[in-house]
Amino acid sequence: GIGRMNIYTVRQATEGLARFMDTLSDETKARGVAISYDSRYMSQEFAYESAGVLGAHGIKSYVFDQLRPTPELSFAVRHLKTYAGIMITASHNPKQYNGYKIYGPDGGQMPPEESDKITKYARSAADLFVIKSLNVHVLRAKKLMQPIGEDVDEAYYAEVATVTINHDLINKVGKNMSLVYSPLHGTGRIPAQMVLRNAGFENFRLVPEQGIADPEFATTPFANPEFAQVFD
């Protein structure tokens, strides 16, 4: 229904963003939108639906070829100089949930003034069933959707390396310090390992059972690392 996350409400939210971008300059609109998604049910489908609605307005989208975490989506917005970003995720909420987040040109969440306008435009699209959305084949043929992946990954890892706080300390203890990391069935498996390795940490272990991207979050009751029982 209209109070739940489905292709129709995703289209409505994206229609709001698209209509708002239609009011901007041609140059700004041409910057497009970066899109990422997590391991939850329907996340990739919702990402493609978002691209489809944007494409129907002539707005190009840059969609990750596989799931990526929210921080990398924020980075992609700045790196690619897109006007906005869309992240399909419910963060740490239970498996029954999914979510839709819009980010602004600086990679942060869209400021209130702009987000209020987007909400207004979304609500003006009262009939959810007539919102136009192009399929992936049409988007690619019209060059309105561009896949992104390793190119952004490499730039992201390189940028993260520049904000390491204490290189000398890592060089001193990083090889021997024992670390355990769990992505809790989410998007962090590859990025976290790459960032740790690039920083100089070599003795880290991934929890293999929770390294699998799984919408069921099979080994944990919920994916919120703030609670110790998640790691039992």
C-alpha cells in the first residue's frame, strides 16, 4: 500500500526528486543522480525503479553495479559531481524494512529547504500508478543510466587513505594488532577489508557466517551493532 515500501512509493519519491530537478538549470539537471543499494529484499529493484523514473525526465543516473555502503554513495555524489544521490537501505532496522534516502550535492542528506520541495512534488504525484518509469534496456539505449563500480571504489579507497589519523602508530602496531570485523550480512564486507588492508592492518579476520550479503540476516536477530547480542 501507499504507506509501505514498494515500487509505487519508490516511484513517487523519485518523481518528487525528478520534478524538483526539472525546476533547476539545465546544467544542474545534467549532473544527474548517483544511486546505490544494500542487501535487503528488493533493494536492487528499487534502485532500478529510481533510475527509471529519473530517466523518464531525461535525468541521467549512475548506478552501482553491485551493492555498496552509504558512505561510498555519499562519496560517489561528490566524486562524480552529481546533483543528488539515492541510497536504498533501511540501515540497522529489522529485515522486514527497507528505506529510501536522498543526498544532496555535498554528499550529505538533502537540506531541509530542498527536501521539503521534493516532498511537496512527490505528494503532488497523487496517482502512483501512472508515474512513468523506463526499463533498464531503454535507459541504457538512451544512455540515461551508466553503471559504476571499480572506478569509484578505487577513488574511494584512495580518499579514505588520506584521512588516516596516525600513520606512524599504524606502522608500528598495525601488522600485529588483532581485529575481528563483521558486516552483519550487509554491504561492508569488501570495503572494510580494503580500507583496513590499505591502512596497514594485516591481522584482521572477517566473521565468515556474517560476511554473506543476506536479506534474511540469518545469523542475527537484527543488524544493529549498538547491541551486544547481535554478535552472539
